[in-house]
Amino acid sequence: STQSTGHKTIMDMLKREKGVGDMVLLEEISETSLYKNILERYNADHIYTYIGPVVVSINPYKKIDIFTSQLQQAYRGRYYYEMPPHIYALADDSYRSMLQYKMNQCIIISGESGAGKTEASKIIMQYVSFVSGSGKDINRVKDQLLSSNPILEGCSYY
């Protein structure tokens, strides 16, 4: 069965992937090849690219259809490289590591003003909220997580 993401399917998303998803796999590693790959991916609305375990994100400055509940479900429980680069893969990997190793996890979000740090943190928190299920204690933690974003933003903890 094919999973739908609105007007696109997960398979369509996989087929239309442009450039190299993990820049470690580029044939030539140079400033020019990195820039060309990022530009090719950005022009195709692929705003996420890996460099090994690091997710590079480029703010598209427009709405793109890559933050749906269907995509959240598609990335849920998947290993990092099973799907195209996405912040959901990073969030899922951290969430699963937290459960498996019973240790706190940290995701560092860095960038210049306007780079999308606030939006990235919201997306990660929404994803963790999505995969963590429900229940009285879980819902309380979710609410605390989602409401902490303005505090973090105000203190510049990004």
C-alpha cells in the first residue's frame, strides 16, 4: 500500500529526490561541490541534507508540503538513512535513542538570524509529541515541551 502525503505519495517523494542526500557520499568533496549539491537540492525544495549524522537545513522562505502527519508516520520508527533527509529522521532517531538508552538527548540547532531555528525547534517538538503517544503524564510533558519554545526563543537558547 502506498502512503499519501496529500497530493504526493511517499514513493513520489523518494523518486523526485535531487542531488546527493548525504554529502559524505559526494564523488568530490570541495566547497564548489558542496555548494552545487545544496543549491540543486534547495531548488527542488529539498531543504534538508545530511553530512553524516548532521542535518543541514536551508530556510525555504515559503511553505512547502513536507510537514504532514502522513510524513510523520512515514518517518516514525525508521532508521536515519531509510528515507530522504528530513528533520523528522533526526527527531525520531533522538526519540528512539532516549527510549532505548534511557538517557536524555540533545539536539543542537544553530544558525544566523532568520535561518529557521525557531521553526526547526517547533517541528522537532511537534514530531516528538506525535510519536510519544498519549496519557495523563505524557500529555502534561507534551504541553510543557510545546509551551517552552517561547521561553527558549526569548533567551536565545538556539
